[in-house]
Amino acid sequence: MVQVHRMFFHYSEFPLSMRTLFTGTLIVLGIGYLFAMIQIYSAHAGRDGKPGLSVEDIRIAYSGQKDATKLEGALMGPMSGMLPLNERGDVIGWVRRGLDEKEYEDRIRPIFDKRCIACHDGSNPHIPSLNGYHEVAEEAEIDTGMDLFTLVRVSHIHMFGLTFIFFIMGLIFSHAFFRPVWIKSVVIAAPFAAIVLDIASWYLTKLAPGLAWIVIASGALMGTSFAFQWVVSMYQIWFYKYSARERELDATTI
């Protein structure tokens, strides 16, 4: 005779308060993930001078571009919306003409003071300072992509933060009725593998720019798993009818 055990409880077996807790968690995590996608898009899209987010944008973000400076890359990419087209042209033209200090004081500094200095005043160590000629000149060096220190700092933040997010998501999803069980387990494990692959791909792209597609592929895997777990969990919490037959099957197979 099979030993009956209950290692699995469906959402319908939980009290209303628990299902409400799961629902609130899913809603907030979903909104947070959406904002994260918007932030990633705004930070990287357009670096290649074309609209939208592409593999080339990712390559530039991590390995740089040898024919342009960091300042140009920012103005053509994530900061493109902060300056009118004519002012962007003035700044880029000044950079390409050789960073003349007098021209900076006469024409370029007023642009930075008006458009950029509110955020780039040097008070935030994680944002480049544009408060003066020498600070701007440092950002007008050849773009070599994200530096190693920044990669390490962002890596540990992402690994800790995303692990907590997908632990919570996987814990909630584990109460969904889904067969076969091995596919359910793959869905839960996939984002953790994607986190490791995603972060490793940053360093790989830094060394070999042609591997930038791995960044997008791992991010897509992570996002797909998140969306699948979110939709299935939310549906089953409130709408799925967990039958007696399914309960009997779980009691003997989980």
C-alpha cells in the first residue's frame, strides 16, 4: 500500500488570508518586474544610434565602442531624451573637435548646467560627475564599456536580489497543480540558471563582444519563466478547481 503523505497543498486548500497574501505578493512583484524591464530598456536602448533595444546596444554597453567616447554613447543612448537634438549636436561636435576648454566655458557648460547638473553634480558616486571641464573631459574618453568594478558591484546586487525574487515566486508557484512534475521543476529552476548565465554573460561580452546575444537570451529565459509562473499562480489561486481526483493523485505521486 502506498504511504499517503501531503507535501503538496493547492491554493484552494489555503485560507482566504493566505491566498490574499500570495495575490498581493504577485501583484507587487509583477509591477516591480515591469519597471525593471523599462529601466533596462531605457538604460541600453539606442546606443547604436537606432531606435529600440538590440544585440548591438548590449555589446556597446558592456564592451564599449572604439570609435566613440563614453559621453557620446550616453548622449546617443540612455540620455538622448535629456537634451534637444541641436544641443546634443553641439556637445558631440565639441567632443570631436578636441575638447577646447574655452569653447566648453562659452557654449557647452551652459548646456550641462541647464540639462545635466541636477543629477550629475558629483554627489552620487554611482553617477558620473559633469560639474566642470575636467570631469566632462574624463567622460569624453574612448568608451571601453562597463568597468570591472561596476560589473562586480552590480553582479552581487543582482544575484542577491533576483534570488530572493525567484525564491518567493517559485515558492508560490510550487502550490500550483501542474503536470508532469518534472516540467514544473524545470520552470522553477530555469530563472536561477538564467541568473547565473546572465551575469556570466556580462563578463563574457566584455571579453568577447560577439557573445552579447547571451545577455538577451538569458534575460528572455528569466522573463518567460517569471511570466509563466505569475500567470499560472494567479489563475489557480482564484479560478482553478482542484478536483478530488487530482488531490488523490498528488497524495501518492508528489
